[in-house]
Amino acid sequence: MPGATLDEIVAAYRLEHPQDKLSTARAQAALNVGSDPMARSVLIDPETNRGAR
């Protein structure tokens, strides 16, 4: 949704997932997630849907 406001994004999300009861505060927090020094990327094995080793 290029150019959409946060309120427009939340409204569209609520239409698809009303049971989630997404608030604008929770959506804003999700969109502002910073980097995590403990995070790492993992390749996913398409056959098992698990991390490849």
C-alpha cells in the first residue's frame, strides 16, 4: 500500500483479520522494529519448511 497512512493500513488489515483487533499503536510498533544484534538470517529448506543446516 505505497503512500497509505497508518490509519489506512490498519483499516485494510482489520478487514482481512478482524479477530486480531489490531490497534494503531501496535501497528506503529510493528513497523518501527529496529535491528536486533542477536538476530540472524536462516535459509529455509522448502521441503521441510525448517532451517537448513
